[in-house]
Amino acid sequence: MEHNKLETITNLFEGKEIRSIWDSEKEDYYFSVVDVIGVLTDSKDASDYWTTLKRRLTNDEGSELPTNCRSLKFKAKDGKMRNTDTLDTKGILRLIESVPSPKAEPFKVWLANLGSERIDEVFDPEIAINRAVNYYRRLGYSDEWIKKRLNGIVDRFKLTDIWKDGGIEKPVEYAMLTNEIYKGWSGMKASEYKAYKGIRKESLRDNMTDIEVILTDLGEVATRDIATTEHPQGFSENMKVAARGGQVANDARISYEQATKKSAISNKNALNYQYKDETKQIENK
């Protein structure tokens, strides 16, 4: 069962339908290219426009954007499922920059402003911190919660620094180690935990209850302290330590549940919107 978010990047297109599919493994959306082309241009045939644009991007500009397309099945106007070129979020934003249309200009200005803001943050990191604090405040989080959240981010860096010293380099390895901790105490890897809570790209920790945050912190701190003592080297050794750290948190979870007579794992989230259930199949091509 997939979900179709009611509030997505499609808001940028003034409410016009942009067909999309959520890939829970990659944690990203794939958007129909012809739908975006149809909104951004006055072309009577968005498919023909896309064919011409693909040729220009490939032959004249050497762009890899067309080769990054993924063919997925969407329901067409006639009700039949048909293969359609799609791009992930990053690819769609690159596509918008490549479309020579007045309708695309507001998006290009938005992207330019976004880039300018990020450059400013390089020179003054406090801007990024202020942006995060204000964002959490707008979502209704208390200042006390925000302080704990920022401290948790710093503590997370302490763990990843230990992993780096242990020879961990690839992002996928950091993700797998984190999943091992989660599975150790919750029985779910991060993507499964998100699905259980009904969230997607949102932060898992931002949608946890107090006890879930405590158990997550305990698993990570235990993993960090064990690694600091034993100095595991390589992915395999660090995975074993991560499993032990997760087990420490699981022992605490069992004690909590025995004492409170309730589950430490909740499907609640902090979202003020919902996902609409739809059955959609992603096909790898």
C-alpha cells in the first residue's frame, strides 16, 4: 500500500495535478515529467515537447537528466496503466531550470533565492541554526524540545565520528548501522518505522514520543560507548557493536513495558496533514 501526500511539491504548480509515486526505499517521490512539462509550457502535446527537449539536453548540452529518468506506470486519461518518464525531486527541479518558458521563471527565481540563502549560511552558520529553530517553532514545538533536539543532533555527530574512526566511509554504511540500532530495540529499520508512523521524508525523531526518543538516544549512546572502549574496525565489527547497542535499548524497553503495561512504540506522529492511501506499484526498469 502506497500513499499519496496531500501536500507535496505539487503545491508549487498551483494545485494542478502532477502524478507522483513514493519510493519508500529511496525515501523520495518520482514525478511524471510530462505532467510538469504540461504545466510549465503552452505546448498542446507535452509528450512531443519532452521528446524534443530530451534530444536537446542530450545532444546539445550533454545533460544526464534524460538518462536519469525512470519509467514507471501511471494511470492515463483513458484509465489504462501506461509507462511514463519520471524524475525524482532533484531531477524535477533540474528539469524546471531547463524549460525555456515564462511559466518556469517563478520557479527559477525561487531556486535562485534558495541557492543564495544556502551560500549565505556557509559564511554565517548561525543563519541555518536560526532557520531550523524558527521552523520548529512554526510547527508548534516548545523551546525546551528544540534545545533537546539540537543537543541530540550534536550527540549523533559524536556517534558518526566514532564510526568514521572505525573505518566507516560510505553513506549507505552509516544508514545500515543506524538501522541495526533501530532494529535492535524496535524490531524495525528506519524506513519501516516511518511507514508504521505514516510519515515519509519527515524526520523520524521529530515524530517520536518521549520514550521513543529516550530509547533511540540510549541505543546510540550505548553503541558509541561500546565502540569507544573496544575500537571496532570495519563495517562488520561496527555492525556487531550497533546490534549490542540496540539490545541495551531493547532491555530498557522491556522494563518500561513491564512496568507501564503499555507499548513503548507508538504509531502517532506530529503531522498536521494526512497521506491518502492508494495502491501503486513501482517497477524497476
